[in-house]
Amino acid sequence: MRTEKRISNYSAELRKKYGRVTFGRFLMAWREAEEMTQAEFARKLKLSSANLCDLEQGRRVPSPGRARAIARKLGLPEKGIISMAIEDSLRRDGLNYTVELKDAA
């Protein structure tokens, strides 16, 4: 099974078990699992500590481009991370949708 497919299946299982996972909650969980401080994690992602804090707390939602850059720095499949960011942006506008990205034909 391809990594992207596994991530998609895993994301669906997480959503069933815990509800929606926001981009910020995901980042915080990743950082805590790596036992990193916000300052350390911000340096790894080449962000300011304040910007990372805003992302983790949901005060900011990254653009798809920034989400892609973060996914690459963490070595994660881009589609799942970008989808999470887009869903957060949609929810901010009161639109409760899920997003599944597919490669363009």
C-alpha cells in the first residue's frame, strides 16, 4: 500500500475515533511526540516561535504553500497536510467540508 493511501486511511480512522484534527493540533502533537520545545520546533520548520504558536493555537491557518513546505520539512506526504490546512480554512468560513486532494490528470 502506498504511503499516501496509508496516511489517508489513518486520517479517516483518527477522524472516526477523535473527531476532526486541525492543522494546529496536528503540529502540536507532532512536536510533543518529538519532545521538542516550541522554539526548537520553530527552528526546524524555519518559522518564528510566535508564528508556530499561532498555528498550534489555531489563530492562523497556513496557506496550501506553507502547509506543503511544513510537510516537506517533516518528511510527510504533502496531500494530507495540505488538505488539513484547507479544511481549517473552510471551517473558519463556516463551511464544514472534508477535502481529498488528487493529482491533476
